[in-house]
Amino acid sequence: MKFFADTADTDEIRDLADIGLLDGVTTNPSLVHKSGRDFKQVIAEICELVEGPVSAEVAATEFDSMVAEGRELAGIADNVTIKVPLTWDGLKACRVLSQGGTMVNVTLCFNANQALLAAKAGATFISPFIGRLDDIGLDGMELIEEIREIYDNYAFATEILAASIRSANHVKYAAMAGADVATVPPAVLKGLVKHPLTDKGLDAFLADWGKTGQKII
Ligand code: G3P
């Protein structure tokens, strides 16, 4: 499973990239607003920090403007991935941009038929929003399972990018369901390594090693 950071905070991205576990980044207009940064400048900086795909979302909602904005954003760096919403105009823009060689991440996906349309439109990634489905009492993980089954049935190349992830369990169950990518808030990503028994066990090992009076180097 690939790990993307779901943030436009370049300090957080730098920290995660240093660990060596970061395969890409996703942003969206809300995350860009939260960063307080110039959109195109922060995308350019992120593309310098991470070799993998960096999602930048168009603001337009009409086909022609979506394509124009997508081409503008794609010009920032080779690893820019254009995010378009799951609308008819977004799907049309996805087809044109992907046929032109641009990676496209179709976002705001909430059911399997939407994901099927995105794959047929040539999407590089589909972003089903797990957390927002859970928020309204539906089963976000069931959507990942449904998309996985459909994509495998027809050997679609589109990668399932599990999004709207809120917890370590979301990461685990998305991996079990066969998502290709999880885009994870930095705090959740950093927390994946933690377990109290690991900390407790390491403390005990170090205490006992100290009693040996030995050094390795
Ligand atoms: O990439 C989509 C993600 O940022 C949405 O997350 O928590 O706003 O549903 P959330």
C-alpha cells in the first residue's frame, strides 16, 4: 500500500519525507486554505519535497475551465496530479487531461457507480471518502471493498486512493480491503508506529542491556 500525506503543510511533509515512508501528497481547497499559502507556490514546494504524485485540485466546475486550470497546474511540475470532482464536467475533464498524459485524481467519490465512471474516464486515482460516509452512518470501508471488486472484475488500472481517513483503523481496514493508496493526515500517519507494549518492551530491553555493562561500538 502506498502512503500519501493528506496536507498542504510543507513542514509536516518534510518531516514525513525524511522518514522515507512518503509516496505522495494530496491537497484540496480546504487544506490549501488551512495552509494560508499561495496555492501554486505551495504545490511547487511540495513537488520539490516529494517525488511521487502531488494532487492539486481545480477550482473550476465547468469542463473547459477545468481543463484550462488542470493544464496550468500540471505545468508546475511533472509529478502534479490534477484533482477533479466527481461530476460530468469533472469526468469529461479527466478524460481529456488523462489522454494528454496528465495524472488525474477523481475526488469526492461516495459510491461504487461513481468509481466505475471515473475508471472509464481514465482516472489515475479514485478518491472514495471513507470518513465522510462514516460521519452519516454509512460504511465507508464497504465502498473500498465494492470498488476493489469492480476494478478487479474489469482489470481497471485506476488506483483506489482511500481518502477522508481519520484513524489507524481506517488505514488497516483500507489495506485489508485492497486499497492501492491511503492518503492520511500527518498526525494519523505518525501515530501508526505507536504501541504502548512496544515502548514498554524497549524500555525493558534497554534497562537489561544497561545491566550487562557492555557496548556494541
Ligand atoms: O483528501 C480528502 C480529505 O482531505 C478529506 O478529509 O476529513 O475532510 O473528510 P476529511
